[in-house]
Amino acid sequence: MKPIWYFVGILLLVLGVLVLGAGIIDLMSGELPGTVLADLHPRVWWGGIMTVAGILFLLFNRKTVA
């Protein structure tokens, strides 16, 4: 039986990759959305943070509980 944090890691990893991909596509298109701090590229930052957090959750919770 896997702990709940294993599934949280999968969810963070999948969503982080999606957000990071959207941020990279925005960077490559060259058009910034009309928000105040769009030049800081929050999609890239949050996508990267979520992806790393998901990987860490998966690594620390890969053992099964007996």
C-alpha cells in the first residue's frame, strides 16, 4: 500500500510539467500576457518548483509500507 504522499508527488510532477511546458511555450512565442509582472515568467518558475517538489515527494516515498 502506497502512502498518500506518493500520489501527491505524482500529481505535483504531472501538473508541474504541464505548467512548465506552457511557460516555455510562452517564452518561445515572444508574446507576454498583459499582466503586471509577466516579464518574470511565473509559469516557468512555478512549473519548475512543482516539478522538483514532485520528484522529491516520489523519491522520499518510494518505499512501500508493509
